[in-house]
Amino acid sequence: MSSGLTNRFDSEFVVMLRAVLDEAIDRISAENRTPATKAKMAECIVRTAASGVTDAGALVCVAVEEGRTPAA
């Protein structure tokens, strides 16, 4: 995460983002749960949150969609 993003997210929000990632990972196929795919999903969550989306449900949805295709 770049320092610009770190400054925008307080610790409470970061905790929520981690919970979002955990939930999203639980919702994708077990074979897609690779470190690379998890990283891709985390990046998607942070990028989406940085664009202004703060609803946990919406963030889970975008991460699950991202995780349906395994990282290369």
C-alpha cells in the first residue's frame, strides 16, 4: 500500500478491510485461494475503498468477483 493510501485509512477502517478480505476469500472456490489471488483481491479492495466505497458488503462483492479468476 502506498503511503498516500495509508494516510486515508484509519486503523478501524483497516481492520474492517481485513475482515472484508477474509469473508471474500471464504466465498471463492478453494482452488482459487492462492496467495497470489488473495493479494489480487486485497488490492481490489483497497483500490475500491480508495475510490470512496466504504460499505463492507459492496467491498466483499467486488473482491469475490475479482477472486473468481485466479491470479496468473
